[in-house]
Amino acid sequence: MTQPHRQPVSTGELSAALRALLEAGREMQASMASRLRVGENDLLAMNEVVRASDLGPVELGRRLGITSASATVLVSRLESAGHLERRRHDADGRRITLHPTPSALAGVLHALQPLLSALATIGEELEEDERRVVLNYLDRVSAALHDYAADTGDR
């Protein structure tokens, strides 16, 4: 790997790079929704369903910041499109849980494969000490973003 120039990096440059990364993430999300032929809210919903176990329509609505009626419409749309299915909860048969279909998971993996390969290559090109620094930075940035999102600003 070619060594980058070893001049000091300002915090302003780090901030600009982070803003560019966040913007690229938003662009990637829009592209992913387009590739899967779903709306961006549908993609966000599917992401929540994949990440959480035993997620029901009401909880999905809360996570997305939409009403339970809107969540029901969204779930019905995704179910009709073959992206998710509703199942009775194993322990509480009154509860409905949401699950991605195998075809939806396969479609997401197929759509993401070029990006995942590119990211793996970038990671492999880094030296071990560089990986540690990048991992530490990204972990700390993620924590700061989560903390910001959790803080309601009521002070």
C-alpha cells in the first residue's frame, strides 16, 4: 500500500471527512432502496426488523417515529412485496412479530456485495496499527452519535 503523506491532520479535516462519510452513507442508503425497489422508509423498516428479534409492528412504528396506523400500512406493503412476514410470537401467541423473508435477505446481500467487497479490500490494505486507530476513532464517533441521538435536548 502506498503510504499517505505524513503531514499533520487538523480536526477540521477530520470533521470534513466525517461529514463526507455521513453524506456518502445517506447516498448509499438511497441507492440501496432504489436497487431493492423499495422506498427509503421501507428500507429503514427492514433494517430495524433485521437488527431486532421479536419486533412487532407497534415497536417498529416507535423506532421509526411513525404512528401505529402508518406502521401497519408499511408492514402490509412490505409483506405484500414479499420482504417480510408476520408470525405469532412463540411464547405469547397474541403477539405478532416481524421477520425478513429469505428472498429479502438474499436480495440485500446481493445488492450489498460490491460495497462489502470494496470495504473488505480497503480494510485489508491497512496495516494493523492503522486498523486499531481507525477502529478506535469509529467506535468513539459511533458512541458520540448514539449519545447525541439519545439526548432529547431537554436541559
